Amino acid sequence: MAAGNLYQLTPEQADLAHHLAMLRLGLHFGSELAVLLLLAGLLESGLAGRLERVFERMFTRPWQRSVLFFALLLALLEGVVLLPGAAWMHAALVRVGISIQGWPGWLQDQLLGMLLVLLIGTPILLFAHWLLVRSPHRAWLWFWMASIPVILAGALLLPQVVEPIFDHFEPLAATHPELVVQFERVVARTGTHIPPQRMFLMRASAKGNGLNAYVSGLGPTKRIVVWDTTADRMPQDEILFILAHESGHYVLHHLAWGIGMGIAGTLILLWLTQQLAAWLLRWRGRAWKVDALGSLSGMVVLLLALAMLEAVSEPIGNSISRVIEHQADVYGQEAMHGIVADPQQTAVAAFQQLGRAWLEDPNPAPFVVFWTYDHPSIQSRASFAAHYDPWTKGNHPRYFAAAPGADPAATLRVP
Ligand SMILES: [Zn+2]
């Protein structure tokens, strides 16, 4: 371990962390590859085309064979390709004590998740197929337009409809009123307001020992959620830092930005997907016995193109996410200034706790961070926090107008 590393593990923990990191990386790229191989295999073996013709004979109504074909495809992807990797990861997390969820409960969560994918994914594929039949050249554009309200509705409904399927939530004030009071002091500094009704506690301790907090929802459903593990097991100053980081996401409208960039990115992704799929079809369509993208087997070509593009574009979304997370770290540390005794030390201690709880790799390879990390590494976050002190160095805080020694209740500079 290099000298000067702030985030440190015991040798035993470091071994486990290294093993977990390798496994996570292997499963990450392994499942991407497995999805590509399944889709390419369905086409190369002629199975996709054959299945389409079998369904044509079996079902007289086109919608029946479309629904079955797409549901079967999604079930194959989820159940055969992705589930084994998830199970492998779960076993490893149980072994190191990060997860305490038993297999029956885990399997139930997975099956519910798969059901959701089928219920949401099948109509989406039906719609894309319908568009490709009617407008072979502009389908990507119509699909993108239709996707906007769906993305917005998804973000709006996620915390109220989807998240409660998997976990239990309750108002933070019901169990941790003193934490709400302290957090209100931090929020008051931002010049904005996060009402206590928008702070929730998630019962994560039922399933594991990881520590976390997050922001979810849109507009009327926007909220800050703290895992009960975090609220119950971390010192209050460190929880305040985590909440201050989350309030940064909240106040700086990171979710809305993320959704906006997601919508813009979707436009590019959909156009590229249709171009690549059309090219694949010209290249191998005859061998695959696929006539057009607007056929059932043509949709397999489209999904293959989408999976290829998603795999290679992964670092783009992650790089944007790391920038946003770094902003929230800066914001969190500035928001705590004057409220906790030593913001730098508090933030470093919080990162140490988070890293240990998840057995984060203390020294991930730069390429791995670039390609797969949606947050900066714990090591770099701790190192930044330790050195970030704009008050005593005569610099200006980035988000707050407070001068050194000024009123801690100073207002937000950039809302
Ligand atoms: Zn964050």
C-alpha cells in the first residue's frame, strides 16, 4: 500500500477487497459479453429466424407472436444470461458479510425485478417493432419522442411505485428526529429548503451491512433517502456529511440534469443503434435469414446493435457521473463548514467508513475507474477531502459565498 493513502484496510480486508473487485470486474464485462454472445448466437445459429417462422405458424394474430417472442427474448437475457452472474456476486457478498440476505429473499427480489423488466420491456419492444414496420427510416426519432414522457414518468414514479416493492421506507423524522434537526441546520445554509417530509429512512439492515444514502424522484416525488445502517452506525458528523453530499445533488438539481442528459444521450444512442442495426443487416442479414429490422428477428439485430453501443459508450455516462459526484462532495464539505468542527477530517472519516463497509478497492487501476466507476474512487475522494480547505487558504468556496470566518448561515452562491 502506497504511503499517504488515507483510505486504508487491514491486510485481511485488503485481500477480500481485491478479490471482490476482481470478481465484480469479471462479472461486469462477462455479463456484457454474455448478452452480446446470446444475441449474436441467436442470429448466427439461425434460431431467431426459425423461431419467428414457428411463431408465425403457431399464432394467427401478429400481436400474440410479438408479445411471446419479445417476452421470451427478455426472459432469456435476464434469466439465463444475467441471473447466474448476479447469484455469483450475491454469494461473494454474503461470504464477506456485506449482504445478509438469505437465498429465498434474494431470489424473490430477482424474480420481481425480472417480472418488472418483462412488464415494462415487452410493451417497449412491441412499440419499437410497430414503429419500424410503419416508418423504417425515422423509427428512431419517433421512438425517442415517445420515450421522453416515459423517462419522466419513470423518474417520477420510481420512489413511490418501484422502490417500495423491494425495500421498506418510512419518514426519517419518525425514527431519527435529532438527525433531521441537525440536517435542517446544514440545509438552512444552502438558502433553499428540503422539508422533513422529503427525508426518508430505508430499512437496508434487513438485507445487508452496506452504508448508503441517495436522492431519488422528480418534482413532487423528489426525496433524500438514508439507509438505516448509515443512520444507526455512523457518527452523527459523518452522517451529516453524507446528507450534505446528497443535499448537493438535491439543491444542484443533479437528477434533473441527469434526466436531461439521459434524454439527449438517448437521441444519439437510438440514431446510432438504428444505423448500426441496418449495417449489420446488410452485412449478415442473408446468412441470418432476417429480411428487415421491422421483423421479429430483426428486433434481435436491433438489440444486438444496442448492446454493442451501450458496452462501448459506458465510460461516457460514468465520466459524467463522476464529475457530478465530485461536485456533490465539494458541496457537502462546504455545506458542513461551521457546523461540524473539522469538515476535512469528518469527510475523510466518512469515506473511510464507506470504503470499509463496501470493501472498496483502495487502489483501483485508472482504466477500471475510467470505464466502470460512476463515483470517483474512495481513495481519491478521501484525498481531495483532506486537502479541500478554501476557507483558511484565502480561496473562495465554490458553492457558498461565505468568506473565512464569516457567518456560517451564509447563503448559497450558485443555487
Ligand atoms: Zn452522490
